[in-house]
Amino acid sequence: MDKAFYNSNFKLGILGGGQLGRMFIQEAINYNASVHILDPSELAPCKDIATSFTQGDLMDYSTVVSFGQNLDLLTIEIEHVNVDALETLEKEGVEVYPQPHILRMIQDKGTQKEFYKEHSIPTAPFILSDSFDYNIELPVVQKLRKGGYDGKGVQILRDKKDVTHGFHEPSVFEDLIDFEKELSVIVARNTKGEVKTFPVVELEFNPEANLVEYLFSPAAISQEVEQKAQDLATQVAESTKVVGLLAVEMFLTKDGEVMVNEIAPRPHNSGHQTIEGNITSQFEQYLRAITGMPLGDTSIIAPSVMVNLLGEKDHTGEAFVEGLEEVMAISGATVHLYGKWKTKPYRKMGHVTVVDKELESAKEKAKKIKDTLKIKTR
Amino acid sequence: MDKAFYNSNFKLGILGGGQLGRMFIQEAINYNASVHILDPSELAPCKDIATSFTQGDLMDYSTVVSFGQNLDLLTIEIEHVNVDALETLEKEGVEVYPQPHILRMIQDKGTQKEFYKEHSIPTAPFILSDSFDYNIELPVVQKLRKGGYDGKGVQILRDKKDVTHGFHEPSVFEDLIDFEKELSVIVARNTKGEVKTFPVVELEFNPEANLVEYLFSPAAISQEVEQKAQDLATQVAESTKVVGLLAVEMFLTKDGEVMVNEIAPRPHNSGHQTIEGNITSQFEQYLRAITGMPLGDTSIIAPSVMVNLLGEKDHTGEAFVEGLEEVMAISGATVHLYGKWKTKPYRKMGHVTVVDKELESAKEKAKKIKDTLKIKTR
């Protein structure tokens, strides 16, 4: 008990100090947890609210090792980190969650796809290739095996002329699924093997930026699909044996099947609405999972819609928030700004969650918010 | 708009860095607000999460003036501060809310009572005296005019033998009200004069420590009493013209009347359940009020019970939290620890809010929490 995370000089560290770490800290404060941050940017959103902040490269072996050596527990808020360093730290006795081998698997979308296949987890058919494959059948989705993030490194090649922008790097070529909806389930698994899923949410993407624009909770799906999606998320959590969270993004096909699109081993944009809309938020659930505490009740308190605040298209520079006062006058809207002082096109600058008695009225409010609240430069 | 609190280098300061400031910061993070703290203790709960932390005496004129001079907006989380300094800062162009003259009035319980009388605000009949009044009719409540806090400086004198512990300082002697219930309403008034009340809550006190032990939301009262209590809170906010929050603690008398007991010009223990139980929390409402933003919807999302975590009676020293894991397994319970590393008898060390579908089941869970979660030393 000496080393319980809420009791004494327990030190928790996070690789990455962006908005996910920031929202995690907001909730970790409730447990007196000291949170130490490593991030390459001196303007990282977590900088001012972390117990300590270290500037450094997350991909650099010795930076990560020396950051981690004084910690009791190390976690991540971005998966692009030096996994060798995490393995070294694990050997030295630091608890590292999610486990380094899971990060290694997820970092490479090819290995990720092979994992699904081995574990009979439904996913779009694919082939792997070391470079661009000119014989590939179109249409196809090309995903870089490594380094993609927030919609980057993924593209749809529909016809011959698209082939000219093919990535010439190791890739996954995946069948283009003609889906009905995109769904997501956040699933938690703690150090004791307890697993709990959040209710299924529905995602609507900004086609230009390939980023989540709206999220609807609960998803408008049948009870049967809800169950299938939750079972699938549980299957992924149990077959990976992850400790922490997995955001399992799924396709609902036109014939009612669910298949895994991608997973992220951390809090995720598709769980932000849980802060206001569910009994336990994904951030608190994450803390519970990695510290071995009982997982929280994931039930929905109220229907909710989340809208991402992306930097406006033609604005790069010091951020200016437009329309906040009007949005704060909307009942049930909670604004989350991410502490980013510089904006650029499609940068994730914040989000707003609207809770309401009915999902439909929450949707209307969310549309109004999207039209009102803009991140610009002057 | 250059100086909007969420946009650029706006500096907000708080006198006091305890749990109220800490929970305020947790929500202010959502708006990118920089929060600067002045507190006498180097172990203040806000220290690690504030944008900057200054150690200093809140009652010292020059300490407060020099802390405030670089700020755009200065507020408080404790009313025992140097008001002369606030007046100086106000003259120098710093926005100070709540307004210094209101703090001056509230700091002195005698002036506070006279204010109620002048404004026809129902309150227990009283007399003022410069020292102990041996002719006072018993039973009576004696309250020190100045310096009382968290149950200190208030006592009930029931009979002749109690008179020996009478305070020999300027006091209010107040009729002992044989009340049915103790109620509280948090009311907000913003810089534009908009006023909004939270629904009425019911308080249960620890008789030994004179501190809130349980809080029930909503209060089990008739619609008529609910309306009277909200009207009374509105009347107090409008007659004081406060900018910020007032916690209006009230008695519900046995014949169904409500009268003001005391007011506090800041977030208050009787509003902690709003974090989980209401659309807008008292801390966010406070931020909205002092920055001139529209006040948020105060509706209840779910019935809730709050239980204070007070330091155990025979424990003084380094705090040790017992029973947290069991409490985290209770559905709907959210734990808030205040980042206080030292405990002493009855020190407010944290609170837990339980939300549930029904108030009765939330009450049962809260009783279990109180019996389980203990703040001790080893």
C-alpha cells in the first residue's frame, strides 16, 4: 500500500503532453496523482498543469529511458514512442502500460492486421507490400505501416489517376469497405484482467481532413449490433491482454456485420463525450485500469454529441477563438480548449460536448456550435 | 476582445490556493485560463496545477497588492483577505470580484446581519455586542463578528454553565432557530447583472465539528419551499449586487419559512455535488460570472449525495487514505481528494459525490462510503 498511486510519493509519467494527457491530468487531480510529462514541444498543452515537465524526443531511446527511470508507472498518450526504451524500463522494474509489445504491434499497421487475422478478429481483407503495388486492384485503401496519425498516412485510391499519389513505403492495402456507419467502442482492461466496454458511439468524419467531426452517443444501431460491437471490442482487449484502454474503431457493413478498422491503445477522440455523458469518463477509466483499481461504471447519463474544434482552413499562427460567448449560452454545451496557442488548418484545438434529453436536440445544438465556434488567427 | 480570458495572455489570480481553487482550476483548464495563486502555505493544494504559485500572507496589504498588480482579474477562494489591498488594486484598474465592499460586509458577521435587516432579508433575530453579554437570554448562538471559519468561532450557549466558554470578543448573539432542515442555494450573478440559482440542496452537519457531513440534491422539500429558497437567494444576490457566487445557507423553520443563516461569496462546500450532478458546476459558473460570460444551465442531471472526507479524530500527521479501492467499486461514486498531505482531526481532506437514479439509493451508497473511506495516519 505504500506505493498506492493516491497515497504518497508515487510518480506517474506520460510520454506525450497533448490534449489527451491534459484531460487525463484534469481527472487525475481527483486522486492526488503526481503526473510527470515528457513532450518534444515547449508549448505542450500539459506543460503548466503537470507536476513536472520535461522537454524531449519521445522517439529517442536515452531520453525516454532517463525520463522513465525515476517513475513508478509510465504510460503514453501517443503511440509513436521509443518502444525499446519502454522495454528497458520494464526490465528495470518500472510498470509500463500499455505493455511495450502491444505498442510495437499497434505501431505497425501491418502487424496489427496480421494480429487480427491470427486471432479471428473480423477486419477488412488486406495485403502487405514493401512499397507501392502497381498491380493492386482498385479501389483500395493504402495505409502506411508506420508513422500515420490523425488521418495522415491513409488514402483511398479510387482509380488509375490516384495511383500517382501512392505512398512508396511499406504499406497495408486494404479492401475499401462500403460501410453503413463508423462505430467506436472504448474498452478498458485493468492489471487484474477485469474488462469493461463503453457503449458504442457513432462517428462522422470530415472528408477533407479524415478527422472525426461529430460523435453521437449512443449510436443509432440495433441492440444486436450494439452487442456485436461490444463483444468485438472485448475480444480485442482479451486477445491483446492490454492493460489500459483500447479505442476500437469499427465499420458497420451494409449487411449488419462489424469489423475492426483500427485500434488505438489509449484515450481517444471517440471517447471525449464520456467526460460529461457517462458515469465514468475514459480518462478516469484509463487511470483505474493502469493503477489496478476497479473499473468504473460506463453507463450513459445523458445522450451526447461531441464536435471537434479544428483549426480553420486558411489560418496559421496565433490562435483566436471566435464565438465562444454564443456557445456558452447554449444549455448543456461544455467547451474544452486544449491550451494550444498556435493554430493551423485542421489542427485539433478543442472540442465541445453537448448533453441533452434527446440525441436529436443535442445534434441540432452541435451543428449550431460548429457554425459558431471557430479557431482562427486575427 | 483582446483581453478575453480564454484568448491570449489574460491573467486571472486567486487569493487562496485550497480545495476550492483546485477544483476551480480543474474546470478553468477547459478555457485555457491561466490561474495564478497566492497562498500562505507552500503545501497549498493548488501549488502544482496553478500557472504560477506565490507563497504569501493573504492578510498582508503589500503582499496582496504586489501579487495583484500584474493581473487582469483577481478573485478569492477564502474571504479572510486584505480588503484594503483589493480596493487599491481595483483603483489601479485590476478587475476584482467579488467586489471588495461585499467582502468587507461579509467578513464581519455583525455587518452581514445588519445588511439583511436593512434589505428586509429574513434572518434570525440578533443583537450585536462588543464583548460577552452576560444578560443575554439563553439559549443563544454566539458568533464572532470576525475570523470564524469552517465551524470555528460559532457556538451554541444552551444554559448557565455554557456561559463560561463565551467568547469575549465582538459578537453576534442570535436567536437559536429550532429548524426543520438546513438548506443551501448557490446563486451566481455575472458582470452584466444576469442572476441564476442552483436547485436547493439539503445539508446534514457533523454536530461535533459543525461541518457539513452529507449533502442531498435535490432537497426533500415542497415546490413552495423550493421557490421561496430560490427567491431568497436571488434577493440576496440582487441586493448585494455581487459579481461571482454566493452560497446562501438557510434555515427552513418548522412553520415552513426560510431565513438566511450565513452567506459565503465564493464556491462552497454545499455546491460540490454540482460537478457530477448538474449540467454546470459551481466552479464553471463562478468562472462564467466573474468573466462576464453567460451563466450556465444549473439543472440537475441526476440525484446526488455528497459526503465530506474529514480527517479522523485521533490522527494528526502524514495522511493515509484507507478504503479507496472499495469506494471506487461503487457505481456512480466520484472521489475528490484535495492534495493535502497532512491530516488533522476534522480537516477537510476530500469529498465523494454519488450520483444515482434515485436519491435513496445514492444515500445508502454515501453511508457505505462514509464507513469505508477514512483519512488516517499510519
